[in-house]
Amino acid sequence: MSPAPRSLPIRYAPYPGEALDSWMEAVAARLNCPFTDVLSALGLPNRDPAAAALVLPRWTTLATPDELTAITEATGVPVDVLAAMTLQPYDGHAVVIVAGQRRVHRQLLWGRPGSRFCPACLEETGGRWQVTWRLGWSFACTRHHVLLADRCPACLRSPRLRSQPRREVPRPGLCSSASPGGGPRPGRCHHPLADTPATVLTPGGALEETQGLIDTALAAPDQVVHWPLYGPGGVPLRTALRDVKSLGALVLNHATTADLNPVASGAVLERLELYRTNPLSPRSQRHPSTQRSDLHSYYAPDDAAATAVAIAAALRILCAAHIRAAADAARWLTDRVAASGRALYPAGVVSVGGTLSPVLEAALRCSRESQIMPVYRLRHRTAIHSTRAPVNHDARAGRLLAGLWPEWALRLSPRHSNGRPVAKRTDELLAVACLLVGNTTSIQAATRQTGTDVTSHNVSTLLAEITRRSDCADVLHALILLADHLDQHGAPIDYARRRALFTKRARFIDPSCWSDLQRRLRSTHAPDVAHAQRWIFHTLTGSPPHLAHPGLAPAPGAQRQQYQRFRWRILPAEALVLLALRKSSSTSTASTNPFSGRPGSPPASCATSLCPGQTRTASPSPSSTGPYPGATSPSHSSRAPSTPPRPTSSACCPSTPPTGARPGSAVRSTPPPAWNSGAFGMNETTCHSRPSPTAKESASPPSDSHSSRTASGYA
């Protein structure tokens, strides 16, 4: 066991923030003894194997507990102060120290060898070096308003790549690199580094502000960064600096001088261009066969000006207030990357520049929104802040009708100036589009899963029309919100199961019972029983009748029009009987779902959105009961009991009409939806399907989904 080190004859306190090797050199210079004598007195290895390489001794990067204890016993400096004089406090946050080797990993978090320096600071302190100058994130001195110097102007070498010569008395403030003359035992350069010219910065300018933000993040005790983009909770320092590195690499590789004029002054940009015109040394790059075009993505820039511009440009994006603002700030950069010939799609943004945080990934995806197809805008959710890579969401198909709920389809369907929809079966196309949100499934598979037979071309054409029109700016946003709600809360009805159960069924009501009911209720021509069969299928599955059993599907156009008239002019008593039959059909198949249900009306967050079927006013009334100006208030609608009356006799055909039901009366089978809810909550008191609204209805929100209406109500 080696004896404990003796105390040094003098006590020499380190400067605040000083590096450990700089302080030891100052002690040796104060004692006027060779550096090897100080190392021996402090109990440090006199012949470190690392001294023969182009790195500092290992204890300058990460000192072991035994080494720190020995230095404390010899100098009286506390262990925690000594540990803060190495790169140990920054390990895993601002640098990555290779375990076992005690060296900085150069390809991670912009680790770099050597040290930058401020000439004015060296002159004031007598040649004392700050430990933060060794970090790749330090590029400016905010005290003297200059960029840090990178090299000695005499020998053009980066200082402090190697340890101080052991047999010489240190000379603080002078360059200790080998002289340019070379030879087997070259002398030292000994150029006064305080005379190094430095690039002056604008006090309080963008670069100084950037360095201040970085210094604040490095000094945070919890190692958490609270930049605006990351939200109130912040992210770990390593995550934020990894984002800075990824964006900075893109800036160095693709940005032009004109792009960077708002970031830095002309002198700084001149240094940047000089750095970018000189190719990086082959030693710092990978093998030519695997070398990529983004040369600056892996290693820290060797020039402080390049580092300053890269970090400042990156922070202009990362300090945005939210993801959409960050996307706007990054759009010029992603456009430059795409213009360079590199394929840049939302799915490929992640690999550009390295691993990204989810919020930065979302911002870069949003920045490409105007350049990608509408289908991919839905898949990558670029219309909202929580954009992310698509994954499998096929389970959502069971929560969707074949045609979107009318409360949603009415507002989201684009229309011509005459009020007609721009596409037929828009509600079915919108249902397929809702399934595509954040989903990897193909359009053809999505149409099969929703139970419709629209084509991929129809879906793509509608989405293109939506993104082209100014009055549909927020339709994709609303579809994403609906998809998120269905994913998070589900739906009380498994529509996929109902489609599988009832699509092959050709009969829901006995024709003789229907004829008997018509003789009791109507004195004129009675509706065809096939329309009643279609009505039950429609309300059970939410699928339009043309998707029903071939025996029910109305093929000719005249039959489709007759069915629409049947739906709007159905008598209250007929509706009550059909509703009872629908419920009995649902329970007879051992279905555990409620017989009706739908999402509520679009949420209050969409109240100011641009949707084609929405009634918009310049200043909504404060007393408005609905989430949309002009929405129908429940107080203006007649209400019926929450549960429709049961038939008095057979569930198939009652002997007498229900009490109070008469032809021409405007009785509702179910109450109207709560338009003032402003929420997504499932409303089980309303039915779930209704044909796409016509131009006559577009002036007001839809009422209860499939409530019975009389002919006089639409006369």
C-alpha cells in the first residue's frame, strides 16, 4: 500500500470553473518545479499511458475517487470541488465519457478534443483555463463579447490536446504545443495565447443570447431544460442537446449564407464559409465507401463560428412557443434539405441528423405538410401538434360506421356554390379518411374494414379537394381529433361486428305485419316493406342500404330516392315499431352492445375552425348554447321521453297505434342531441346514422340522427 501523499508547502486555491489540469499547472508554476514533481506529490500516475496519445491524461476527464481523495489530502481542496473541475458533472448530459477508458466519445453530443479559449480571460487570470471551454457547446465569452479562439495563431494547433511536458516547469498563458519545426524532440511553441485575435460579437446579440441559454442549461442542477417547445415539464439536458446537434448538423450541411443572415454578423458568417469550404480532415470521417453527404453530423465543428451559427439557428426552432411555430421556423431548413436532392418525407425526417425528440420530430413533420399528399397528412397527423409516425390502428374500424356520423359529415363535407356536395357518398369517404389517421393500412384495406365499396381514387380525390379549398382548412384537423377520441375512449357499439351479423340478412320484419300496420295508419298508398327492411338495416349497422343484402340493396335510382323520402316522411308510429324491431334484432343476436350510440357533436375546440358545413359568424353570441354559432338549441326543439314507448302487443305488429301517435304529428322517437355539450361524450339517447344532408339542411346543424319526421315537416 502506497503511503498517503504529503501536504504541499503552499495552498493555491483554484479559480471558479477552472479545469483540474490548469490548476495543477498553476501550482507547479507557483512552486517553480517540473510538472512531474507536482504529479508525484498529488499521488497521480507520473507516466499515464494516455500521455503518449493526442489526449489529455485520463484524470483531467474523469478522476477516480482514490485520485480525488489523494489530491484533497495534499492540497486541502474538497473532493466535490475537484470533481467539478473535470468533465464528470457533464457526463451523460453534455458529453459522453467512455466507461473504462475515461475519454470523451467524439461522435456523441459533439464531444471534442482540446480546448477553446478566450484570450482576454487568459490575460486577466494569468493563464487559467475554464473547464467548460472543453465542451463542444462553448463557443463565446459573454463577459468579453468575443468568440472563443480555436487555435494558436503561431503553430495553428488546438491547445491542450496533450498534457504539459512533465520535465518542464509550466508556463501558464503560453502555448505548450510542439513547435512547427518538428524533429524527434521538438521544442514548445510558447506563443502568448492572450495575443490571439478574436472575433467581436454584438453585446446582447443573438449569439451571446444563445450562449447564455446553453450556459444556463449546463448549470441547471436538475439537468432539465425548460425551453418553450418542450412544454412546462421540460426534457433532460441530453435530449435537448441531441436535438441541437441534429438541427445544427442540418444547418452546417444545407443552409446558405442568406439563410443565416438573421442569426450572425458578417464577420462570423465569413468564418463559417471559410470553415465549410475547407473539407474536414479524412481522419475525422468514416471510410469513403460509407461516408455520407452530411459530414458535420457526427463530429463537433472545429471552428467556434460554425458552432455558434449552428446552435443559434437550432435554438430559433427549439425555442418556438409550440410545435406549429417550430414547424414554421424549420420550414426553410427542411426545404433546403429537400432541395439538395435528399429525399425528405415525414417518415424520413427522423433519420436526418440523428435521433430526435418527439416534439422536434413532430415539428419537422409539420414543416413538410404543404409538400406531401393529403393522405400522408392524415397518416402523419401533420394538422395537429401531436404529429407522430403512423402505426397500426385497424381496431378503429370497429368503432366507425360505414358512413361518418351526420353531425360530423354535415360540417366536414365540402360543397359547391349551389349547395350540392362535391362528391357522392361523402360520409363514407370521410369514414375511410378517419380510419387512415395515424394508420399504416392502405386505402383499399381501409375501405374493406369500414364495410364500404368506395374506391381509393374517390378517397384521394376528396382529400385533395379538402386541402385545396380555403373553407376546408381544418377538416383534417377535425378528423384527427375524432380518430384520437375513438382510439382513447372507444365506442359503445362494435360496428364491425354488426356489419358482419346483419349485412347477410335479407329480412328484418314480416311483410304481413307491415301491411297490417299500414292499413291501420295510412289511407293512401303504403310504403314498400323493402324500405322498412332497409331502414332497420341502416339504423342497426350505420351502413347505407346499398351495402345491405342484395335482396334489400336499392339498385335503381328511383328506389334510392323513394327510400330517402321514406326516411324523412316515416310516421311516428311506424318509427316506434321499427325501433322496437331493431332493438329486438340486436338482442336476438346475443349482441352486448347498446342498440344505439354515437360521438357527440364536434368539440368546442373546433368552434373557430374552417369547416365547409359550419355556420360561422364574426362575433358569436355569448349566450349561444352550441359549440357552433347558429347551432340549434335544445330549448328550440320538442322533446319526447328518453325511451321510446314499447308496442302494446306483438313486437312485430301492434294491435293499435301507441298512445298519442297520429298521422302527421311531429313526435320524436328520441330526444335531440345536446348541442351545448361541447364534448365528445357518447350520447346513447340518439341514433347513429342518417343520409348525407342536402343543401336545404346546410344552414343549420343536424338534429337527432334518425328521429322520425312527418311529411309536413319537410313540405
